[in-house]
Amino acid sequence: MTQGNHSVSAKITRITYFGEWAATLALLLMAVLLAYIFYHLATETFEITDEIRGAFDLGPEFNGFSKSQIGMILALQMTTLVLGLVMLLTIRRLFIGIRKIGVFVPETAQRLRVIGWLIIAMVPVGILSEFGVYALVQMWANSNLAAMQLSFEDTDVYAIVIGLVLVVVSHIMLEAIRIYDENGAFV
């Protein structure tokens, strides 16, 4: 007895169209970014090495990375990008689902929960990928692991709190759906 599409207001429908297009645009921009990264990896290894040299303050004695080393560094850096891609796909599906099947349905609550957990997961994955990249660059460039870097920023705390709010809201939505269905069964 959960709600159907007929109860989705015109305002919510307009917002979901905007959200769907925004998520689609973000996905397209992400695809262009990935294509750009892979193009540079395949054609301009020297420029990528220079960018890494500048980002990690490597001295002039550093002679560069191999293509496989650069690929490993970029793969580690892109782990949060992959989570972001999954999150954007889920957000797009959430907007389409709200418009087509309604707000208070189990699918909407489940997608909202997935988005919340993805936001939470981005924090440790981002921290660990930065740590791994720094460790690999130091190991390959200086042949030692004497310097390590682990950072936690205030935006990480915000992401965890926002993710937890989305997870809790999804649980509240599921409970509201259960109560609505239960009350409908009594009538």
C-alpha cells in the first residue's frame, strides 16, 4: 500500500528533473576527466611526472617514474573518484525513482541509504589513498619510507555526519513506510 507516483507533487517532479540532469552532467564531466587522465597517461608521461614532482616537492635529482608506477599512483588517487561515480549513478537513479514511483517507497529509502554509506566510505578511502600515494611516491623517488603523511580534515567530519544523517533518514523512511502499510491493512 505504499504511495504511488500520483502523490508526487509538481514541485518535487521539477526538482527531480533538475537533479537528474545535474547528476547526468556531473557523470559526463567525470567521463571527460577520466578520458583526459588516460590520454595524458598514454601520451605525456613526462608531464605527469613533473606534476607529481611539483606536488610532492621532489628534488631535481629525481629522474621520473615508469608508466606502471604512474598508473599505480593514478589508480590509487582515483579510488575516491570511483566511489563518486557510483554515488552519482545512485543519485541519478534516486531522482528518477522519486519521480516515477514516489518518495515513500522502499527503493527510495534504500538508494538514500546507499548514498549515505558511500559518502561515509569516501572519508577513509580518501585518507588511505592519499597515504598510499604519498608512501609510494616517497618509496619510488627516495628509496625509503622515512616520511609518512596521514591527514584528516574538517570536511571529512562533515562528510561523515552528512552520510550518517542520510542513513538515519533512510531508516526513518522505511519505518514510515512500514507504519503506513500497517495502518492501511487495518482499514
